[in-house]
Amino acid sequence: MGKVKSAICLVLATLIIAALSFICFVALPAGGGSITQFDPVVTWIDKDANLGVEYGANESYRGGGYTATFYPEGVISAAEFTDNLAGMPEGAEKDEYAEKYKKVGNLYYDAKENLDANGKVTEEFIAKFNYAKDRLVERYERMNIENIRIDVVDNYALRVFVPQSASTATAYTSTFSLFSYMGDLEVRYGSDEASATTALPAAGKSIGDYVKGAATATDGDGTHYVVISFTSEGKDRLASRTADVADSGSGTLFFKVGENTVISLSITSAIEDDRLYISNPSSPFTAEAAQALAILIDSTANAQVPASEVFGGDTFTLNVDSIATMRALYGDSALVYMYIAFGVLFVAMMVFFFVRYGLLGFVHLYTYLLFLLVTLLCMWSLSFITISTGTFAAVLLASVLLSASQAIVYENARKEYAAGKTVAAAVKNAYKKCFWHIFDLHIVVAGVSFITYAIALTQLSGFAFMLGLCTLFSGICALAVGRFMWAIMMRFTNKQGKFCNFKRVEVEDDED
């Protein structure tokens, strides 16, 4: 490759690194309007709650939060099955319980309801679970809670993490139970819930024919309301039904999602408005609680696929278990200290390469920056990867692997040059000697990492996946990118040995 082509390649590489560095690390002004700046990629990547650093649009989240696990109806955890079985006296009841549940993976399933004759999860159960998962995700997305996470665990359970914030903990943790309600929206009326009659919808109709949706409102006194809007048909039907109850002297209007009552209102007169404003004087709604209730009602009223079409005549619920409070395990400034540690290690690495190999250190600098920037972009694009102690350790280990691989090649080239070869020949021979050793090392580390990711517990999976991914990047950079950068940079000097800080070994002839 000639000097002109080398110069073009070097300029392009420099521009790419500079542009990616700005995107990843520098906040850029947006030039006015509602968006004042574009945040760098490193702030977009989700952070582990254990790190406890302040971030987010309102800078209220400092790590920690609340987590709950949702198990579908007829599914329990191994811990619950073991505890229940251990608490039963020996006899028919215990044997019947042990026979009822069968283990598939890490969960126990009601064999009669959820497993087929071969002991596998039925397609019907999978369809119900996927529907419930989509409804849960949709509801939390509409809450607009920063840094929330919803993960599928053990194939057919859901784990929700809600970060702590300036808002009350009760408002957000109450959504665990509220959002677990599955089924269609139904409005009933009567003197009590057990004997209540369906008001909406009428037979053969859907609730969407009567209820437009739900939202929230706040009056001048700061009272929060859930506002339910009705169609003209829904308004007329509700007015006629509530008039019957009001004439009888007492009655209650029940809003139900599936088998769960979410609102109950005393009826003193016919409801004739197309909007119903609902508050709770004895225990006023917070803004978050009203929002959650409105989202639940609106999502069921406007569901594209009614729950009854998926569940049929059966009910399907998500049972909330393992509600826990998480703290910022590593302190409020752990992420800051991690960044500082990385900066110290980066400086130490570059000092070593520039002192040991002279201007050849620029080759490693370019190679490493490309490795780091691509890694950050992948972390941002992969939703299940967060900045955590595990992923941080994985990036550091892969960085050491890349640096060691580069140093091995440089040392072999130094020896070849000292033995009398030209720099070009020394580089070629160095890569020839080291290629398969470096290649095999990276393949083994990446393979073990991805295998560990496939079988690992949640706490280890992020580290294992990140290590495998970074190891692949390290191998590509060490064997291809680094060699390419070395080749184009060497074109700009006539003293190639001095550029690399390589020296010949002077051999004196013996005299008789």
C-alpha cells in the first residue's frame, strides 16, 4: 500500500474514532427547542441498580429499587414447592401434592393444567403466558418509569424491577399486584359483589363498544382522579342500569378486570355523564396510583385482542411472589469509582506501550479505541446488558487480553528485527508465529464464556456474555485491526526500527 492510500486510510480511521468518541462520551448541544442536548451513548446504557450513581432525566435515581417475580397460574418456584411439601404431614395429601406438580426446567407446573402427555408445556399455556407478558410490558411502558426492567426468567416467569425514585415507594410497588390482573374489563352493579349483575358489556358485545378508555385528571386542590370515558351507547346503558339500582335505595358499581375488582362505587343516583371522575376521599390517590389504575383500565378496554379470545372460558392470572427491596449494594458513587479505575488502567496501559515500543504505541491506541467504542455501542444496543461490576470486569479482562496479545506480537517482532530481519519481515514472521496461539486463546475464552452464559445464573450471565463478546472483538482487533494500523502507520517513516523502538543486536567477531 502506497503512502497516499495509507494516508487516506489513517485519516478515515482517525475521523471514525473521533466521531464515535464524541457519540459515546461527549454531550452535544441540540441547538434549542425542547431538546437542549444529545446525551452520549455511555449515559444511555442501563446501569445496574447496585451501582447507586445519580442519573436520569430528573436525576432522582441513585440505585436500588423494588423487584417482584410473577408466576403464571399453576406454576410455582422450586423453593415454594419444596417448602410446601416439607410442611405437609406424611399421607395422601402430601402424595397428591407431589403428584400434582411436575418439574420442567427450574419451575414446577400443574401437570394436569399446563403440561401435555409428554410432560412438556402446552401450546395453550405458552399463548396465555405470552399474552400476559405483553400486557404487563405494555402497562409498565405506559407508566414511563425510567430504568425499569422486565425480564423473562426460567422460560415462563417474569421479573420486574422498578427503580426507587423521589416518588413514594408504595405507589410503584402497588403496581406489582395491580398490573398482574389479567382478563377483560367488566362493569357490574348490585347490592353486593357476589350477586352483582353485568352492566357492561352486553352479551355478544365487547367492552370497547361501551368504554372509550381511561385517563387521569387533577383539580386545583391537588386531588387526583381516574377518568373513565364512555361511548354514547355505553353512557345510555350505564344510565339505565344505575337508575334501577338508585331507585332501590342502595347499590354498588363494580369495575372488574378478570376476577379482580379494581374500583367499587356507591350508587346514589343514575350515572348519566359520558365521563366518570373517580377519586378516593378516605385514601386519596397519589398521581402514580391514579396513573396506574387508569392504565390498567385503559389497556383492558382498548386491548386489540380481548383476553377472552386467548384464555377462552378459563381464567389466567399472574401470581406475585418474592417482592423485595434492593439497595445500592456498592454505594452511591460506585460507578464513578469504576470510571476512575478504568481511566487509571487506560493511562497505565498506554504509558507502557509508548515507553516500551515508542511511536508503535499509536497503533495500539487506535486499535484499543476501536475495540472500546464498538464494545460500548454493543452494550447500548443489547437491552439485556447493563453497566455492572460484572460487565465492567469483562471489559477489563478483554482489554488485558487484547493488550497482552498486542504485546506478544510486538515482542516477537522485536526479536526478529534484532536478529537482522527488516521491520516488514519481522512483523510478518511475528504474526506467523503468534497467529494460531492468539487465535486459539481467544476462541477458547469466547467459547467457555458463551457456554457459561447459556447455563449460568442471572448474576453471572451478563459477565459471561460480555466477556465472550469482548473476547471476539479482542481477537479481531489483535489479529486484523492492529496489523492493518501498523502497516499504514509504518508508511510515514523511513526509520522503521526507530518508529517501533526496535534495536539490532550488535555481534562482535571473535579475534584469534
